[in-house]
Amino acid sequence: MRYPVPNLCPGTWWESELEVAKSRFITWLCHATDVADFESLLAEARRRHPGASHHCTAFIAGPPGEQADIGFSDDGEPGGTAGRPMYRVLEGSGLGQVGCVVIRYFGGTKLGTGGLARAYAQAVDQCLESLPRREVVERTPLQLKVDFAGEAQARAWLGEQRIPVEAANYAAEGVTLKVGWPIDTAMELSELTSRLRGRLSLLDE
């Protein structure tokens, strides 16, 4: 499976601000590889904005469509007016591994339930518009054994296929390359086997 994620370093976030009827909605988005990454973002938002009226949240700490590591919170706003609209925007973006906090400073004018839902959704949507992204490819580990003479050719072929070599173990009889094979790509090694004139073995993990 391949899907986009925020192209952000650990401990950083993407930020934008929206004003609606004098209320400020400050949106933070982060790359959340797990729930702990999102919780760190929320803790930092609360630390930096202790005087905010609300810190509303939504996250998908996995691939798009994930139903395990997801969540959202209204943080005291009327039920269903903040976290759920925020989550729906994240879900509709097709992103995975994403966490979001919208920090609200109340401006004195009540927006009503419909107005709140629109404001929180708009705040997230606005931040997503400029969010840098990169692609994640889910992979399964694979071990390929080659002789010393074939290592360079094997690495070159794997590089052409954009398959990363995650480790290499050297022994007297040759080299075992541990690679990350894309789970959405059929395993086809005939071309590499031909290049190496059959000097290739696929080992059990």
C-alpha cells in the first residue's frame, strides 16, 4: 500500500491560522507514526497556548482507512462540532500518519453548532493546502542470498526497482541482503536471477 504522509521531521509541525468572527483558530499538523507522536503534539500545543479556550484534536496514526489508531476530541466544544469535522477533513485528504490540533481563542461571538463545525473543518482544510507531503510504501522483509561477485549487480538491480537494502550480512559463502519489498508489488525476481546467472537464493525470514 502506498499513501501520502506529512513530510515533517519528528517533533515539528505545520501551522496555519484562520480568523472567524474574531475567534482565532490555529491549526497544527504533524507526522504521527503512532499515537504517541500525536500526544506529543497535543502536549506541546497546550504548553505553548495555555490560555486558549480549546485544544480540539483529530488523528489517523496509521494508513488511510485505519480504524484502530484513530481518534478525535471536541475538548469542551459542543458535541460533534470540532473533533469529528476535523477528522472527516483528514480522512477525506487521503493522508495517513497524520495528527492535528486546532487551538481556539474565543473572540466573544458565538458561532453556533453549524458555524463551529464549518470553522474547525475550514481551519484543518486550510492547513492541509500547503502541507508538504511524501509517499510511504508499506513493505515486507525479504532476504536474498548472493555470492560476493554478484552483490554489486544485485544492489544495482534493487536500486533500479527502488527497493531499499536495509541490511547486509556477510559470511564465508556469500552475502545475504535484507530488503524491503513493496507489499503492493508482485515478487518477481526472474530478471535478477538471469543477471546473476542463477546465483541467487531466496531465504525464509
